[in-house]
Amino acid sequence: MLLNRQEDLHIHCNYNDHSDADLTSSNIIQKAEQKKLERIAITEHVRKSSVWTRKYVNELSSQASRSKIRILIGFEAKILQNGEIDCPEEYLCGDYFVIASFHTRYTKEQWYTALIKAIENPFVNVIGHLAPEAGFVLSDSEIEKIGEYLIENKKIIELNAKYVRPPIQFLNIFKRQGVKFHLGSDAHSLKEIGNFDRINHLINLIEK
Ligand SMILES: [Zn+2]
Ligand SMILES: [Zn+2]
């Protein structure tokens, strides 16, 4: 399977409190144009309680209508312990590009159950930077089970350049099963946009 290096489907912006201040939507798009990217997804960290979402969506919509690059308007939302996605309901509708990721440490059992529920969520597009927590490992058959759910629910696994994930054990199994992949820099600064140097080895593994 060939991966499109001219796509970066995981980019943050200055709506969160820990990205660079110059990571504005217009600077992101300008950088993506300079790098000759074809398609990007701006996927800011969201919570159910986020109050900036309407402004963000309006701003990105107007930028997208003026850009030559295809721009997906999205969110990265935390997978909660009960498997729900920490995103306001109104954006879980199919119109937005939703990455579901673990940002909280769970036990293996909590993690596995929450992950399967997130995969089954029809409004989740991608599972972000998937990897087990430091405290546990997964057997090949447990990973195969995850792969079956991914395929059945048409979910994509991103190769994440910030965290260099998923682990090779996961990728080998998912690749064999025919899971779909794409690339995400998880950029929190302009220079990280479209930069996948850190995951060349993972890209090669999928493409070989
Ligand atoms: Zn994340
Ligand atoms: Zn992220």
C-alpha cells in the first residue's frame, strides 16, 4: 500500500494552549502550499466543554473556500474511559474529520474496551497514535481482534510522526489484515507540518 506524503491529516493550531502562537490557520495553509501538500486536516484538541469550536469551524470554512489545497475541518478528541469521545455532540455528525486518541492512562482492560467502543463510533474517522500504555503489552491475537474491528467499521490508522506510532508489532498485523493507513504529523508548530522524517521506517514497512 502506498502512502500519500503530500497529505498531512493531523495538524493542530493556535486554538489550544500549548501550540506555537504563530500556528494560525492562515499560516498553516500557507506552509502546506509551500510544501506542495494536496490535502490537510486541521484537527485541534477538543473537549465536550470547549467554547471556541464555532469560531474555529467558521474560520476554517472560510479559509478552506479560498484555498487550492483540500482542507478537512476536524478535531482530535480524547477517548474517555467509557469509550465515548470527548467532543461536543454537534460535531459528531459526519461533517467533520474526527481523530479519536488516548490521552489518559488506562489499565489494559479499560483501554481495550474503550478502544473497541471508539472504533464502533460511526463519527470517528481515525484512531490517532495508537499504542499500548507503558504498563501493558498486547498479544498478536488481541491486536488481530482490533484489526478486525477497524476493518469492519472502516476506520483508518494514522502513522503518527510526533509519537512514532503505532508500534511495528501492530503495523505488521494490521498490514497483513488490510487495514487502511494514512499520515499525520501531529504538528504543534509550523515546521512540523508535512514532515514525516521521523517515521520513514514505518512508512517503508507499510509500503514494502
Ligand atoms: Zn494526541
Ligand atoms: Zn494531536
